[in-house]
Amino acid sequence: MTYLWPRLHAGIADDLFEQISFDSQPVVTGTISQHPKAYFAAVGTPISPDSTETVRRRILDIAFSHGYPAEQGVEVNEKFDLAITGLSQELFPMGWAEAASTEVWSHIALVLLPDITWWRWRLSTSQSKTLNRERFVGSDLTRHAWARYWWRHRQTEGDLSILELFGEAGLNQILERRDSLGSSQAFISAIAGALRPHAEREKRAPRNLVRDVSSRALRQMAFIDDSALDHEERVLWAEELVASSIEAMEASDS
């Protein structure tokens, strides 16, 4: 069953984000259900406070098992991402309309899971210490801390091996282009199938190959309508894209 989830207007979400700092994690006390100014869509069954509390406890357990709240490296972060992605439809039972609402995901990140969002997305580099607004406040759902898990599961039809094959950098090349490369589950599957024989260490496709294939596919999409292809034609096209990229890259290296 799918449910309606609490929503936060953008202004309230921005105010909550401004209260979070890089050096001090959000404090969560008592029972978290919804913000006092949250609201629900008009038609459907609202999720209960008990159910959202259960979601929070389950995600906390997953976070603890991956070593949070201590700061983690790329490898652990990606394993956490895969764990949540695999359970995303179960953790966040919602329909397409709810999942497309930026206000739903703002509430999840800033009210239900602010501390876990902070643990995962507090990024420190030698140049800066930053909190990325997009990870907390719903705007681009491919970059939001929690929305991206739900949509990645949909885009790959729950095939986590595709996510492992591309890796985080490769996924950004494919799935964040929602209006082109990332819009077709069948095309994503075909590209993954064509790349898989070329996977290297840890079954990961080479990043430069994924980048070249993505750029090549984008250019050809000006002339090729993926939705007009049958399965065999789509697979053949994906294989030709990968072969052309490999040939071009080998030529540039010689």
C-alpha cells in the first residue's frame, strides 16, 4: 500500500536548513512525526506517525551498522547508499506523485531524518567544509539525499548490480540526466549489459568509459528515439555505443 507523506513548503524547508551548521549536527529529541506546519496532499491515505517512526528506526539501524555517525569514506558511503536503495520502496511506500514532490523529500530530510542526512552528506575537503542544500531541501530529486534512492530503484527496476557497475560517478552521468539517458529503464539496462563485460576491479565499469558512452549516447539521441526501438535494436545500439567509445579511447591513447 502507498501513503501520502507530510510536505514542507520551500520557505519553511529553507529556514530549517539555515538552522543546520557544518560543525553541529541536528539534534533530534522525543518523537518525530511531522513538522507543525507540514501538510498532506488532498487525496489519499496519510502515513501514520507510528509508521514514520518505524521508518526512522529502521534507517537508524542501517546507519549504525555502516559505522555512522562517525564520518565514513567513499566505499562505506556507497554501501550505505546501496542498502537504502534496495529497501527504498519498502521504507518509503509512496506513489509516483508523492515521490515527485520536492516538499515530501524536504520533510523527510529535515524533519524525519535530519541527523542521518547530516551524517551522510556532511562533506569536508581540503578547500572547504560545506553542507549542500540540494541534499536537504528538495529541488533536484536526483541529488536529494533520500529522493535519489527511491528514483534510482525505479530507474533500474531494482537491479542493484547496475548501481554497483556504474558506481557513484558513473551513475551521475546516467541517472541524473532524467530527461534523456535516465528516463528509460530499458536503455539503462541495455547500457549496463553492454558495459558489464568491460568491468574491472570490484566489477566496476571504468569511469572514463562510462563518461564517453554517456556523451556519445546524448549526441545520438538527437537522431534516435529510444522509445521507438525494440529490445534487440536497443541492445545492439548500446553495444555499438560502447564499442565506438572503446575504439575512440584506444585511438587517443596510441
